[in-house]
Amino acid sequence: MFNRLLPNLRCIRAFGLIGSGLFVIAITIFILTQQTSRVSADYTFQETEAYCLGCHSNPDLKMTLPNGEEISLFISTDMLAESVHSPAGIECEACHTEIKTYPHPEIEFQTRREMSRSYYLACQKCHSANYKNAQDSMHARAAEAGNLDAPICTDCHGAHDVTIPDKPRSHVSSTCSTCHQEIYNEYKVSIHGGALIQEDNPDVPVCTDCHGVHNIQDPRTAQFRISSPDLCASCHANQELMAKYGLTADVYNLYNLSWHGVDLSVYKARWPNTWHYSAVCTDCHGVHDILSTQDPNSSVNPDNLLATCQKCHPDAGPNWTGAWVGHNRIDPQRTPFLYYTEVFYSSFSPFVLWMSLIYVILQIFHAIVGRIRRSLQ
Amino acid sequence: MTVQKDSLTSKPETVYVERYFPRFTLGQRWEHGILILSVFILLITGLPQKYPDTLWGQWIISSPERLNQIQQIHHVFALLLFALAVYHFGRIFVQIIRKQLPGGMLPEWQDVRDAWQMIKFLLFLTRNKPNFGKYNFEQKFTYWMIFFGVGIMILSGLILWFPIQVTKIFPGGVIPAAFLAHSNEAIALAVFIVIWHFFHVHLQRLNLSIFTGRINEDDLRKYHENEFERLRALNSQDSNTGGGNP
């Protein structure tokens, strides 16, 4: 009986070993998984993506909002892979904080826009500085005034497909063109826009270089106008940068000495919020549609210059354009009147004044000597 | 030509007779007064526009409206100065036609010789001070500097005031040249008046003859000896023909 049972016992022992081994493995896996889930409870961004995509990778997944708008709930894995967030481990729950599991809590948004305007608030969790700047922008003020279509973070940067905004640089301007199509059409044929779009030029300004990035201000104010020459000067007064394109970097300094520049400087220093008509760069060169001065269509091409002057000086005759020397150094060939006036006041006039002063000093000296002599006698 | 200020008293040895000689006509005195007024107002309304960054400039140009007012005042007094210049030229023109131009202000070679002599005197190279006529070379220099200075200011000012009309006839280049000239000449003229004219009429000696219109005998003798001699000769001629006092 005992002998008969022996092989069974051996059998039991073997099973016991295998069983206990499996048990240990199972326990280990259990503990390990327990620990992992505890980590995901403490940190918002973890592997929620795979879980969510369990449903949201379905291209047909959609829902209907109370106002009848149909929203696709499909999230493409390719799109997530190309975005900046997902590969960095910032996943669904980082932004969709209220959704923890399935079934999701009831959605209270009436419209798609309302939903976007609610979810974009999550951006400030990480991007607080940019978010705050955006709140002090023309766009935020438009929203406050009731225009809910005014752009929020996700309108420019995307939502699930956020990429680096200026790769390539032309992406910035094409983003703005989504709403500002008309201005973009002017810009893309300008000297700046053309170089950006056709050559991916690293120096020409994109929209945000002049208008700012997140705290974009109203460019129609007196203050923007009065400081706009400084904006142009941030590139056009840069010797190194201008030399690259065969342009002179004196334009800004010489403008400041011209009638327009001097007149404007008074207002700039004292009353920057008072609208003043003295010409700034853009009045003559154009704003978004700036062309090379050699371009026959340029507003400051010699053939078109008079018409440009006549915008402000309607009665000006053909000689009038000769009065503009604001961008050129004084030169005997180009500006003879100015040149010889300058020579007169830099040589003859000071000479006469110095001679007069020396003569008067001699008179004073002679009078003092005379007095001392008389007092000694 | 002489004026007796005090009436003779009974004791001849204590009589003090201060004799005055007429130097400027009433018209000339008025001209000078208007010149002072207009140049002063033009400077205080013009300089803040040239130096808007300075504290005093900002004090005068306190608001855009004030800037506008100041430009209008500048134009009004520019017209006054212009009218004065027209009057001055008109008078000279009439005097030339009538062959009555006094000519005392016209520059002569004698002025260059006087200036050279004066410089040698001031450098202690000679003890002889030159004798001057009615207007010495310093005074002539003052007149001609202001003559051309005001001329440049009026001309360039008018160009800046009516640039569109000016460029219908003249090349556009005159506009920035006028801007530069107006700005520089104003300073040059102001500096000249302060260092040269103010020194000679206020510091060196207080010479108020342009306001009173007359000069006393001592000053005439001391500073314009040739003129004094000329007048004395003239006077003795007069007395020979039976007029005036000895």
C-alpha cells in the first residue's frame, strides 16, 4: 500500500514544487502590478494612452453634442507619435484630468467651441508664463468682448497634434493665415514673406517677430505706430545682418535726423499715446506688403515715390521727392544743397564764432591787465 | 548838432554841461526794439522744438496743443521779423534812390586795418588804440552778422513754412538744407549775440544809446573819436555861418 502510494507521493511532491513556484511568480507579478498601479495613481501623466486608445483608436468613434455638432473621438496613434507631448510621456490624462476611467463622467458642453475653451485651460498647468501672456493679448480681449472664436492655445498650436511651432519658420505665418488670410496674402508676396516661404530664410520676420507671440497687441494704436520704427530697426539697424543683403544699416539713424523722425521723436518721448501723423517706416514702405526698393511695384521705388509722398502731401510737385534725404548720408553728388550747408555750418560758422570768442576773451584779458596795472601805480 | 541838457546857472565855474549827440533816429530805435522782441520770442518758441528732450524744452512744450500754439506764435513773430526786414530794406532802398544813405555801416578797408590794429593792441604789441568813426568795426561786424543771420533765418524759415510751393520752383534738396540751416543758424546767431553783442554793450560798458538814441560827449570822444572830430568840424562850420553854440 505504502509502496503503491510512493510514486504518487513523488508525483505530489513534483506538483507541489511546480505549484509553489507558479504561486511565487503569481504573487510577484501581483505585487509588481500593484506597485505600478499605485505609481499611476500618484502621477497624472502615465500610461493612460494605451488604455484610452483601446476605444479611441476606432476611426468611427464619435459623439453628438446637445447643439447637434458631431465630434469625432478618433485619436490617431501616428498623430500622437509626431506630437511633442506623447513621446515625452505626457499623455491623455495630463489634460483630460476629469476623465479617470470608463464610463466617462457626463459631458456638460453645449458646443464644440465651449469644449475647446474649457480643455485649453489645462495648458497653463505647464505653460503658465505663455498662458498668462496670452491672457494679455488682443485675442484674449476679443474673447472678453464676446467673440468666442478668438483664438486660444489649441487653435494655433493644435490639441492632440501639438508640434514645435516654428519648425519650419514658415509654419508660424501659415498658422496666423488660418484667420488672417487677407494679410497673409499680402505678406507672402512681400520681400519678407517671399523669402520666408520660398527660401526658408532664417532672417526675415514672420508674423510673431513684429506682433509678438502670446501677448499680441493691437497694432492700430498710437503707441504701436510711434514705436514701429524701433521694431523695423531691430533688424534694419543691425550692420551685420543688413550687410548680408547689401542693405545699409544707417536708415534708422538717418530717419531720426529727418523732419519726420525729429517730429515723431517729440511725440514718442512725451505723448506716446497721442496719434501723430508724421511718417513712420510703414507709411512709405508698406506694412505687410513691403517690397524691395528696386521692385517696380514698390511704393518707394523712384517711379512711385511721388505718389507715395502725395498720400500725405497731396499738392506736392515732382521736385518734392528730392526733399527726402532721410535714408542717405550727406553727399556732394546726391544732396549738394545739404552738403554745402553742412560744410558751411561745420567749418565757416564755428570759425567765425571761435574768432569772436577769442577776440572778446582778449578784450577781457586786456581790461583786467589794465586794471591791475592802474592799481599798482 | 549839440544838445544842452542843463540851463546855465549864475556861476559859470560850477556849470556842468553834459552834451549829448544824437546817434540813432527814432525809427532805428524802434527797429532795434522790434528786433529784440521778435528774436527773443522766436528763440523761446524755436529752441524747445530743436531740443525737445531737455527739461526746459519739455517745460515749454508741455502738451501737443501747446506745441501747436508755440508753432503758431513762432509764425506770428516770424512775420513780424519779416516785416521788419522788409521795412529795413525798403528804407535803405529809398535812401539809396534819394542818395541819402548814411553809409556809416558799410564795411571799408579801414575796418580791416582797425581790427588788425586792435588785435595788436589787445596782444600788447602796440600802445596805440585805433580811433573809430561813428560805428567801429566791432559794431559793423555785429550789424552784418545779424543782417546775414536774420536773412538766413527768414529765408530758410519761409522755405520750411511753404515747402510745397517752394519745390514747385526750386529743387527738393533745398528743403533739408533749409532745415539744417534754420536749426544751425539760430544757434550760431544766438551764441554770437550773447558772446559778442552782450559783452560789448553790457559788460565792457553799458551802452544804451540804441534805446535813448543819443550818446554823451565823453563816450563819443572816447569810443568814436573820428566821429567826434567830424562833428566838431561840422559844428565850427555851423558856428562860422552863424548858428549853434561854440
